[in-house]
Amino acid sequence: MEDCTISRRRCLFKTKHCKTLVELEKGVDGLFGSFARLDSRISSVGLTAAKIDHLQWQTALKCDITEYGEFVCSFDAPIDENFEFLGI
């Protein structure tokens, strides 16, 4: 009779243990899924930041080219205007 009780207890313990392991496994799978989504979002943010940096660089370059173009075009103006532009 005692052996039967011990066997039942062992069986119950094993069942509870298996349920706990299954729950832990589901939790770990959920964590891996969350980390994968987080990694994807971080990559997306990095790409967006790179695009913003590139657009800022292009905007600065456009301003520099426009300013240079205005400077070059100013030499087509009469001599008096050229001296004024140069601060002479």
C-alpha cells in the first residue's frame, strides 16, 4: 500500500514538473519572440536615422551649392556690384 502511495506521489510530482517545464518553455519562446521583434524595430530605427542623416547632409550640400552658385553668378554683375558683394 505504501509503495502505491509513493508511486502516486511520484507520478503527481512528475506531472506537475512537466507542466512547469512546459510553462517555462512557453515563456522562453515568448521572450525570444519579443527579442526578435525588438531587434527588428531597432534595425528599423537605425535605418530611419541613417536616412535622416543622409537627408540632412543633402540639405546642407544643396545650401552650399546654392550659395556657391550665387557667388559665381555675382561675377556677371557690373563691377560696382561685385565689389559690394565682396565687401570691398
